[in-house]
Amino acid sequence: MSKLVAVNSVEEFHKVVNEGELVVVDFYAKWCGPCRLMMPKVEKFSKEFDTVKFIKVDVDENETIASSVGISAMPTFKFYKGGNIIDEVVGVNPGQLKTKIIEYMD
């Protein structure tokens, strides 16, 4: 069963997103109200879709990662496959997030 894992370094981030399988990255901030609204949904999806990797990146603690992928609003969810960004969802939209997870699963 998948779970939502925090990534705390650039090296760890690149290792996970380059593994080849679908990875959903939740870029969030602790002070962000919309991020707190989405967190229970993201945790639920991480258990529901156990073949997908879910990681979360605190943009304040990991500014280098956030700026390198162009994060300007939170929450932003980036979809990676084989190390490449294939899509994103910005804001509180659990329906769209779930639809895209299903779309990109193998």
C-alpha cells in the first residue's frame, strides 16, 4: 500500500521522480490553508492508488526544489513519469487530481 512520503533534499527528490513509475508530487506550505484542505484527499489517494508514488515537498523548507520546477502557487501537484513532468494540477481540485491519477496510471 502506497503512502505519502515527505522529501527533504534535492537528491532524494530526483531519486524518487527518476525511478520510472508514476509519481505525484504535492508542493505545499504549512501555512497554506488550501494545502491543509487538500492533505486528507492526497493521503486518501495515496492509499487508494497503491501503484502510484506520492511525495510531498514543503516549499519553504525546500526552496531549491520548488523554484527548479517553477512552483508559484500552492498547492501544486506535479505528475512525473520517467523523470519527466507530464502534467500538473494547481489549487484545490480533488476531482481533477483523481482524474489525472487514473489517466496516467499504467
